[in-house]
Amino acid sequence: MKKLLAFCLALTMVIGLVTVAAQADEPIEILFWSTRKSGGNLKVVEHEVETFNETIGKELGIHVTHEPQGGYPEIWAALSTASGSVAPDVVALGNTYIPYALGEDMLADMAPLAAADNYDLAGNLMSWVLDIKGNTDGEIHSLPYIRSTPVLYYNKGLATELGITINEQITIEELENFGRAAMLKDEQGNVTRYGFELLKDFGYYNAAWIYQLGSQYIAPEGGSPSLEDGTMLKVLSDWRRWVDEGWCRPFDASSQADGALQEFKAGRLAAYVNSCSAMAGIIQNAKESGIELGVAMFPTYDKDNHVAEIGGGNIAIISEGKDDAKIKAAWEFIKFVMSDSEQYFNSINTGYCPCTLSVANDPEMAKFWEENPFYKVPFEQLKTAGRGQELPALNNAQDFIQLCEDTAGRLIQARETTPEEEVKRLIEGAANIVWDD
């Protein structure tokens, strides 16, 4: 009995010494890079880091430090040249830069980490997340962190005044009817109120219309079938026709989103398409301007084939040069920011979409959507029509997107060419692109 008591006392002392030693150890430091450096974005990331450090981090001996970088191109440039202790452990990368990081073998596969925790990671993700590069064949190399999809912001009070009802899903035909009805001209024939404006972001907006029409903006093997089957010509011709008819405002040469918002606030623009990530600010501006706001899904040519691109950034773990302890600690932070409570906090403070399936059952999220239904529109669009903008993952896809951006500038902003001339120019330009995966 005495021997057993002595053994228990000794064991207690050992456990105590181990506990003290663990408490005395420095926490594992996790460096987190993102583009979130101001406004609601900074508020969210500060909340994520501080809450994690005070709860899970304190319990597990992990401390996260956030270092905001520039935009998506800048954060990739910094990541591609960083090494050792300077390199982050967790990074929020622009969705189209994830394939580059995968090509450099920088990103950890989170599927084994989730399996070790009995954490149903893949089962809680929307289908489009599992279609993007790095997340097929049972692997998960990045998760949707600050993802957005375009929606239509419109003057609902004006629509009511015109006797027009805009449903949550609006067709291109319905958009045209509203745009024409909303346009106003003065006695000299000058437009004093435009019905609609489309900003210049071809791969985000126009590309979705090409997919809606049953074609491909960029094929998996490279090239653009839309140039040969007439869908590119239709999309360009429709946009130019809207502008020529007078009810569609050409986008500004610079600061186009700010320009559209100012026109909308002043009552000189009835509707425009922009990212859901701008929703919180647009709602506030409309309220301050006395405008009854409406929000609908991205306009579609075909209700049975509604497609909306999903832009924004993914969060990932940098495995290059990191030991297992660092990677596991980073995984704990990833799990936290992807939890329903943090998805909720991110969405209500910015307009970015929550991208897990379980968040729809979160009581706080459900209550918020009930009180603020505009915020649920992009979530439903992601579930039913979302398409990751990073598909297909071709290294030189951006070259074709830039050609289309140039086309929009000449055709819509400057109005110095025709749709037919621009399609011919795009065919010639696409032929010179080396489409590598």
C-alpha cells in the first residue's frame, strides 16, 4: 500500500512538472498574412486573431500575429520571395493565385489534418470548392475565406414607382425592360438617369454570361470556345447595344466602382452590378441617401442555367519550410476562422459570403438573414449557381482575361470599335497565348 501511495505521489509530481514545463514553454507563433487592412475587413481579422489567441490559442499554446499586406498581386509577390522565418504560416491568397502556390508545392494538404481530428471538412463545403485545383481527389489545399459573388443593386423605390417587380432571380430580358423604363432624358435628349451600369471586370461578370449561354469562356485545355460559337459576339453586342440605346451607363475610366456608387446615391443611376463584398457599404450609402435599396442575384440569360462567378480569396497553410508542430498549430487557426460563428461574423461585417453548408443552420446567422435578407442572396447564389473564378487553372488564363479587359475599354468606354472587330482581335490574340496548366 505504501509503495502504491509513493508511486502515486511520484506520478503526481511528474505530471505537475510536465504541466509547469508546458506552461513555461513559449507558445508556437503563427504568422498570418492577408489583404485585410482597413474598415470592416480589418475589424473581422482583428476579431479572429484576438478571439483565437484568448481562447483556443491560450489553451493549446498557440499565438497568431496578423500582418496585412497589399492587394492579391502584392501578397503573392511577397509570398513567392519570402523564406524561412519571414514567410507566413497561414496566408489568404487571391483565388487565381492558388494554382501558382500549388505549382511551387507551397501549400499543406489539410485533408489528413481533418481526418486526424475526425473533422468532416469536405462534407461541409459547397460543391464548387471541391472542383478547384488542389481540392480534388480527396485533397484540400485551400478553403474559401473571403469569397464574393456579384449581385444586382437597384433602386427598389424607383422600380415600385415604375410598376416593375424585380424578383430575387432576374433575367437579362427583365434587366433590359427595367433599364429602359428607368432611363430619363432632359429636353435636349441628354440622359439624366441611367437604368443600369456594368463595371469592367470581364472574367467576373461577362464570363458568367458566356457560361449561361452554354459555352465556355476558357476551356480546360485552353482557348475560348465562345470566340468560335458566337456567344462572345452576343455578349459584347448586347452590352454595346445597351450603351448605344442610352439606358446603360459606360463605366468610368478609373475608380469605376466609386463612380457608379456616387451616381446611384445621387439618383442618376437606377441599378448596377457589383460584388457582394461591397454590400455593407452600399446598404449604408443607400440609407443615408434616402434610397430604398433592392438586391437581386446576378442577371441571367437562362433561369435554368444560372451561373455566377465566385471571386475573392482562399486561406491556406504554408507547408514549405514548416515543421509538423507549426502546420498543426496553423490548422487549429484555420478550423477556427472556418467555424460557423466566425463565418457569421465575417459576413455581417463585410458582405463576404459564408461558404460552409452548416452556417445555414447557425441560429445567429439564420436570425441575421431573417432581419437582413439582402445578405442571404449571395449565399443562395453560391449554393445554386456558383462557379469558382479560378476554373480552369491555366497559368496564362490571365493573358486572355487582359485581352478581354482591353476589348471592354475600346468597345464600351471609348466606343471606338465594333463587337465584330473585337471578336476578330480576340481570336488573333488568343492564338498567341501558350495555354499551360
